[in-house]
Amino acid sequence: MNLNTGSETTGAGLLERTLGLLCAIPVAIIVVLTFIDVFARYLFSAPVKGSMEIIEYSMALVIFIALPLVTRSRQHVSVSLVDGWVKGGVRRLKMVLCDGLSMGALLLLSWRLWVQATEDLDAGNRTEVLNLPFAPLSFSLATLAAISALLALGLMWRGVQGKEGSE
């Protein structure tokens, strides 16, 4: 993923750069906390209290902060069974259909995460050790999935208009 595209002044470039930098924060937390936890566990026989909860939160954030970046650059895991057989308009149609399917899946994910977040908020669900609330995390993940769905819609629309090349 190249964050230095030269388009940092555009909205898309700014979004890409911001999300890339935001993604680095939970990754750094995971690395540092894991190191400290292992070090403390073996040296002092005392792991960091709640480290697993923080790492789990951070993992969810890494995945969902990166989701709009992956969507925008069409780097989702895919199987290219028919790419060698189709050309031109058929290939563009396939890309439009794939973008539409991605958008639908992302909207479904966003909706279910939002439902989960409201349930967590209403029930006051929290983690066991550090007593962290689940709702803010779930709302954040739902929002990031919705942003990804909007990006997939944009890709699909560009494909319908014929502005998107057959990558």
C-alpha cells in the first residue's frame, strides 16, 4: 500500500493517508503491549492486566480501519477464475457486479454491527477485566464498514459510467 501517491491534497488522498496513519496506532499498541506482556510474564511472572482485551480491541480496529483502504484499492481477497477469459465490456461488467456484491456485504456488516452496538449500549456490555464498554468499538466498526460500502458504491458507479479501467 503506497500512501505517498502525490494526491494528499485531494479528499481521497487525505482519507487514505489519515486511515493509514490511524491504522498504525493500534498496530503499535499490539506490538508494544505484546512485548511488555511477554517480558513481564517471564521476568516477573506477572502479565499485564487486561492485555488480551486491549489487543483484541486493537485487532478489530486494525482490520476495520484498513477496510476502506482495501476497498478503495480493490485489494480484497478474490479468486480470478474468469479474468483470463473475459475482456472489455464483459470484464467491466464483472467488476461492477463484484463492486456491487462487496457493497452489499459491507452494508450488511455495517448494519449488523450497528445493531450489535445499540444492544451493547442498551445492556451496558463491558469487558470482564478492564470494564471497557463494547458499544463505542462496535459503533466505530459499523461506521468504518459503512465508509467502505460508500467507497465500493463509488467504484461501482465509476464502472457503470465506464470511467474505471479494467484493472
